[in-house]
Amino acid sequence: MKRDVVERVLWNLSVDRFSKEKFRENPEKFLGRFALDDECRQMILNFEVDQMQKLGVNPMLTIGYWMEMAPDRRISSYNRKLRADSVSSHSASPKR
């Protein structure tokens, strides 16, 4: 259920001009239209695409959302955000 709601929000923000405008004007108010818990609301507001994908959100929706709405829309920034968690948990440095 959580994943479905997040996907609906991201889809709206990727394709609907009115939704994009309303989100830019007042993100909290826009997200209030959806049955989101606080965790999912924060994921969207903070562009935590890595956490969205862990929840099972379609990667095409997360990249579309990033490219349309993120303050830094560069694909390199999106990729860094996705790798941030995996790099820290899969470091090549020796364990001590």
C-alpha cells in the first residue's frame, strides 16, 4: 500500500503540470492530498530516491521525479544519492 501511494505521487509529479506547480508552491499541502505516512512524506520531500527504491518504488518513477522536481537535477547527483547507502555498507576498506 505504501509503495502504491508513493508511486502515485511520483507519477503525478512527473506528468501533471498542475501537480508540479502545486508541489513547488507548497509541498506539504500538495502531499496532504495523499494517504502518506510521515516516513513516506519525508522520503518525497527530501528526495530520498534510494529509500523509495528500497520500498519497492519503480526506478523509472524515481528518476522521473528527480529529473522533474529535484533542486539539483543532474543525473550524476541522482546516481550519487542511490550509491550513498550502498557505498557506506559495502566499503572495500578492510574491517578492523
